[in-house]
Amino acid sequence: MEKKIKLPEKLLYEIWKNQKFTQALITKNGEEIQVIDAGIENTELAGPDFIHSRIKIGNLTYLGDIEIDGFYSDWKAHGHFLNKSFNKVILHVTLNYDSSNNFVYTQEGRKVHSVAIGAFIEENIRTSIQKAILAERKNRVNKMVCAEVNFRFNEREKLELLYRLGVERFNQKCEKMLNRLKEISYISGLKLKEPVIKYTLDENFYNYKFTHEDFYNKGIWLQLLYESAFEALGYSKNKEIMQRLAKACEIKFIEKYRHDKNFLLKIESILFHAAGLVPPVHSFNDEVTSGYVKKIVELWQDVKDIYDAKTFHAAQWHFFKLRPQNFPTIRIAGGAVILERIVNQKLFPQIIKSFETSGNHNTLLAALRNAFIVKADGFWKKHYVFDKPGSVELNYFIGLSRADEIIVNVVLPILSIYFDIFGKKEITKRVQKLFFNYYQKSDNSLVDEMAESLSVIDATKRSVLYQGMIQLFRNYCSKGRCKECVIGTKVFEDESQEN
């Protein structure tokens, strides 16, 4: 077996369940392991892969959880050392070693034995693993049912279809933004005394006839940009709660503190407290963390009696199986900078002005990216969570890849409806043209697989085609609607005629 072969962890789970090893397992530091009970696979709860396991290492018997990773380094890469759910782990099982360390450490600082099972797997299982890897690779490539036959649909036709679907997806995003803008405008016009977060739209809203005059209030546009950017920063795991946080901490509330000397820190204080992520001040030993937490707690004292919107709990946020740089703490820190730019640096008006005064593609592109790329700074440059410093400093809270995602999925749709509402059709076309010719730096495994299945590898970076592949998969491939898809209709009809 190759020393650094990468396996789907599900295969490793099966090996652990069966316990068919060539000899007794030996920990990295040379102690023999006796597996009394392999445990129960954890299929529902976030946390370690096996629970209620029982093992004996040396003369000591342990009862607890087993975590299984492809590599020793995955323990840190997956954030297990920061996650309290892994505090009961009694053994870290890996296929390979890629470190000289003998142990991993839990969030509470307890050291846990590590064992690499690659050297203890029977030869016939090794052969099976190799076959499984090839099968998994084939399944990954063949994500589309038509992957083997869609060559009958030529490349030009595929690109034309993806282009149409990309435009369709962009228009749907515009419609979504417009609907939310209407909600914000309507609620704002009611001048509610209770917090907006508690308000439910009534029948009057659905019967209301909106005109362009309902959208003059610049605050509703800023709130829309703020909410949508936060949703995009949450990725798939935390996008809903990030958007709910932005709805709770309304921009008109944040604006009350815009002239504060430490405005950015005040924003962080509000967001982290509302998110429920600020731990007790007395829980830290190092001065940097204690100092930062004390500052944001002090700033919260000026706010907490006025803040009457929703608050959240730490348990509602997803850290599990996220890379540390994608932890919600880092995304909130980056979002705080974007929010400060929206409120104090007139980010939205500046973007509007860029489109009104310049038709140059490169100039517009640079302006947009500069607006949403956020370099790491302050406390969160060296921390992923409150509890302990990170092992590596961050360079960016929001890098080019995530900035491009925000621009394509949030900013351009908002700008399109903005200029359309106010009758600036030519600038609306300019926004759409930028989308059609936008080449983003983002990577997406689904898009990569779709491009490989369609044999259009070069299409992955052009945003309209990138979005088209997502639209194709979500609306057709994932739902088995092959006979309703242009590609499926052609290739499967051709196949049936040949048979």
C-alpha cells in the first residue's frame, strides 16, 4: 500500500468495525492496543466516528470514543483539537502517519494515543481497498448519469446550455434579492416599536403594490447587502444563522455607534454577543485573549440594555468538519469589517458610483474585489476560537475566492435590481455584462466534477458557466430529471434508437 494513499473515511470505518488486522495494533509510541469493543458508529450526531468504545492500552482500560481520519494531521486540519465534542476520544485511528508526534490533544488538553492501521491491514483487504479507491474515483467522475454518453451532445451545445442556465440562475438570484428588499422596505415603513425579528409579514404585505418610491430609503439597500453578504460568508454550514444574525443586529442599530472611537471593535462586540459565542472572561489564562474578551465585554455593557433583538447560542453554530479558517468566528470577524465599510466607508454608494462613471471591465472588477477582500488583523489574525491561539496566522479573513463568491452571488444581483428599479437600463446591462464575462477564482468540487463529466474543463472559471453547472446539477441531475434536460433528452433518445 502507498504510504500516503487517501481513502474515503467510510472505508476506514468498515476496516475498524471488522478488526481484521495482521497483528495486534501498536500505538505510535510503541504500546500494544487490545480492542475489547470497537464501539458503535456515530451516524447521527456531530462528533467522533465511533462512540461507547472500549480498548486496553498497556495496563489501562479506556471507555470512550474513537476518531478515524485518513492522516494524523487531519486531527488539527478538521479542528478536533478545538471541539469539545472530541474531549471523550480515547484513540485516534489513522491510515497513515504524516507527523513525528505520538499523540493528539483534545480541547481540554488531554493527550490521546494515535495509531496508524495501514501497516496492520491484511493483504486481501489492501487489494479490496485499491479496487474501492478506483470505484470511488469513477463514481465521483460519473456524478451525472449521462457522463458516459453525453459526448453526443457537442461542446458548443453544452456551453450554450450552461450559459442559458447560468443566466437563469442569475435572474433567480435577482428575484430573491428583490423579494427580500420588498420585505425590508415594507417593515421599515411600518415603523414598528417591537423588534423586527419578531415581526411576521401579514396579508397587507402580499397585497401591497410597490413602486420605485418605496426603494428610495438607502438604509434598506444597506441592510439587504449586509444580510446577503453574511449569508454568503456562512458557506453551507452556517449561512442560515449568519443571515439571521444580520437580521437581528440591524444596520440601523449598528449605525448608532458609527462615531465611536472603537467602532469596529464595538461591531465585533455586538455580533459575538448576539451570536452567543463570547465565553466568560475568567476562563482564560493568556493575557491576549483575556484582554480582548474584557474589551468586547466592556463595550457590550453600553449596548446590552438597548439591544432587544434575538440572541443565539454557541451550540447553534457549526464548527464540526470545517477548516479553522472557515470557522464562524473568523467569518464573523470578516463580516464585521464589511459591515464597518458599509456603514462608515460608504461601500455601497462607492460601488454604485463605479458603475455609473466607468464602463471599463478591469476597473469595475478591481473596485469590487477591493471592497470585499479583507486582510486579517487584530485578535482574530492569530486565533480561530476564543479558547486558544491558532498554530498558524491568518493572512485574510475574506480572500479572493470568497470575495468572488460574494460578488457573483450577492453584489451583482443587487446592483442589477438597483439600476433596474431606478430606470438606469444601460447600467443594468453593464452589470449583467460583467457577470457574463466574470472569471472567478473560486473552487467548487461539484462544479469540477460536472465540468469533468461534461468534458468542459475550461468552463469552470467563467462565472456564468460555473453558475450554469450548479443550476444543471441541482435542477436536473440531482433530481433524476434526465428526460427533462436538453442533454438527457438527446443522448438517451439516441441511445434507445441504437438499441
